[in-house]
Amino acid sequence: MTRFYVMIGAILAFDALLLGFLAWAFQSPRFAAHRISDRPAIKVSWPQRLRVMAVSSVLSLTAIFGSTYVLFDRLVTLDPTPLWKVVLQTAGVLVLYDFVYYFLHRAMHHKKLMRFVHGVHHRARNPSALESFYLHPIELLAGLALMLASTIALGPIHVDAFLAVFFVYSTLNITVHAGVDFPVFWMKPLNFLTRKHHVHHQDDFAKNFSSLTPLPDLLFGTSS
């Protein structure tokens, strides 16, 4: 279990560095020409933004460490597992999560939920990476709960599969809010997802609900 939490800590540390870099890139003149939009990121005062993001960060850390500790045996196994099965478990959980999250996200756009929950996040019309943490606590906990529930539904999975799932889940959530189209070839898949999510924030709330891939949107006719 010690190794598990060391790796979770390492992923969170990487995400913190990534968040810092992407937030800098969004504001930096060096990447100004590659910013997806020049509109203000969010029309909310800095004290309020910092307060919401601080609450989200503390709540996220508490929920991640607390829930994985309580559910450890239902989430992961330490038994020897062939690599092909680890890869299959990782892909299975991510696909299940992506589809379930798609429907949760669409449901959160119901006018009552949108007003009181998801609307907090949509105050960012031109999001930067910082706005990945500007969201209602209910939405934050719902997303984490779905990731854990998807794991339990197919699990317990090998510990390395869960760590891979958690890395993709946490890192992509930050990256798709970057607001920058990075001019390097290997970033093209991430740029694609970032632009999709940017359309959802700025231009059309009824498009691009999926979190990790465009597949659910393509299947259900909500892809831009």
C-alpha cells in the first residue's frame, strides 16, 4: 500500500507542475499566437477564484486519499497479473468511465442542475488550466465517484492499472482546459481534445460532453 500512495503522490505532484506550466503558457506572450481564444478566461474576481480552487484542491486530495484507503481491496489487487491484462483493465475502466461520465455531464446540463452545480464551472467561457479546479464540490465528487465506481465494476484491477487510470483521469482533466493549441506534432491528439472542450465551454453547451475521448459524442450525435 505504501508504494501505491507514493505513486498517487507522484501523479498529483506531476499534475501540479503541469497545471503551473499550462497556466503560465496561457498567459505567456510566447504562446499568445497559439491561444485558442483571446477572450477573458473567466469573469470572476481573483479572490473568489482562489477560494473556489482552494476548496476544490483540498476536497479533491481528501476524497482521493480517503476513498482509496477505504475501498482499497475493492479497487485494486497486488496479485501478479500479466501485462496484457493490466492494459486491458486500464482500457476497460477508462472506456466505461468515459461513457458513464458522458451521461452525467449531459444530465448536469439540465437547467436546474446547470444553475446550481455545473454552472459554476461554466463561468469559464475561455478556460485555462486553472479553471479545471473551478467547479462545484458536488461536480468534483461526482466525477471522482464515477471513476472509482467504474473501477469497482470491473475490478479489483491490478494496482498498476489503477495508477494508469488515475493518471489519465487526473491529467486529461487539466490538459483539456489548457486553452492553448501547442505547435508540436506529438501534442496534436491533446490539442484536438482541448479544442473540443473549448467549443463546449465557449460556443455550444450542447456539444462535446465526453471527458477522455470523442467516441461517446460521435455515437450519440453531440460531436462538434
